[in-house]
Amino acid sequence: MGTSLDIKIKRANKVYHAGEMLSGVVVISSKDSVQHQGVSLTMEGTVNLQLSTKSVGVFEAFYNSVKPIQIINSTIEMVKPGKFPSGKTEIPFEFPLYVKGNRVLHETYHGVFVNIQPQKGMLTPSPVDFTVTPETLQNVKERALLPKFLIRGHLNSTTCVITQPLTGELVVEHSDAAIRSIELQLVRVETCGCAEGYARDATEIQNIQIADGDVCRGLSIPIHMVFPRLFTCPTLETTNFKVEFEVNVVVLLHADHLITENFPLKLCRT
């Protein structure tokens, strides 16, 4: 005697928001009649945190104090104890999507160190103008050995709608050294931990080249980066974890000098 059980969701795209109803059917198939002790259905939503291998041994208390964060937990009784007839039996169900207590229903996201189970945000444009010279660079050991250069640029907004590109422009006004490449590097920063300590890990998730070779001086180079759907989510900050994003404008010179300007981003879904 073989019995199979399947859960089918009515909505094809499986995208839901807080307050909506999750509905579907439980399908039980059996060649013969089956005695059972009742059928119940449980829906859970969790945020799982883990440290990278680089942090193992640094925050040992993390493993004991930070458990999976439960944001949804609902159980319904579908059928009381009895018997299922032979053939196929379909049992409909409905679950309201309500979060526990003051929890927030975050957008589903799978990163390297944080996995979450959508939220919407208000967008206020935040344009940024920047100028890069040897004097403005940080973490430089021998500044006197750097070639002279002047790079200006503009980002239309560092607060971005996740479904729209990051845009702006960059102009190389002057550079003593020849330029090999200009790139945009998108970085995801995941921070998780507890009162005993936090672990922060940055991961490059996208790198695009916006100029190749020794570009003309004074020429406006457009900045246009589409956010990768599978590796980004709206910027999140909670008690136990944060998911943030940054973009680096990287200029590589022929003299093996690497110029990097960093800009924190806030991603929203409107």
C-alpha cells in the first residue's frame, strides 16, 4: 500500500505580502483506504544567521545566543482523526499572513551569511557629487609616489529603487598616468551577531566595466548599473542582522595604481 501527500498553492508566482491570504489544497493519494490520526498544516517563516568561516572562533557565543528568528508560525487543523478513502482526496486550506508580535515580514532573500523569508519603503533621492584626487584618497602609504590625477563624478541618487538602475556620470579631467580601466563594483555587506559581538562580511556581487583604455580627458562617461535580482534585496537593519550595499568606483592605472571611491547605497522597493 502506497500513500502520497502533496501541497499545492493556488497562486502561480508564489509572491505574497503581509496581510494576504495563502490558500491551496493538500492532496492525499492512496490505492487503498487509509486510517489516520488527523491532518494539520503548519506555516513557518524564519531568518537564519550564520558566521562565515573567517569568524569561527572569534564569536563563539554567537552560536549559543543567536537562534533562527521566527517571524511567522501558524498551525491549522485540517481534518480530525478518521479514514481517507482510496483514490485522491483534496483538502483546501487558507492561511492569513500575519507576523508574530512586532516582527517585520522581510523580503525573501538568500545571501552568503543571511537567509530571510517583502517590505516597501519611501524613496527620497539623494544625489552625490564627488571629486577624487591623490589628496582625497584614504589608506595611502606613500602618497608622494602617486601620479597626479583629477576625477569628477556624479551619482543621481544613492537611495535607489531596486528595480531601476544606478545612474550618473564620471569625467577624468586630468591624469599623468595612462588609464587601463574604469569599473563599478557592487558590494553586499552582511552583518549578523548578538550582544557578545558582531561579524561583518563584504561580498562582491557584481563588477561591470564602464570604460576600457586611456579615456579622453574631459569626456563624460555614463554610469549605468542594473541591480542583479538574485543577489540584492531592499536594505535591511534589525536587532540581529543587517544587509547593506555599497558601490565602488574603481580606476585602474597603467602604473598598477588602483583608485577606489566608496559610496554606501540604500536599496528600496516602491
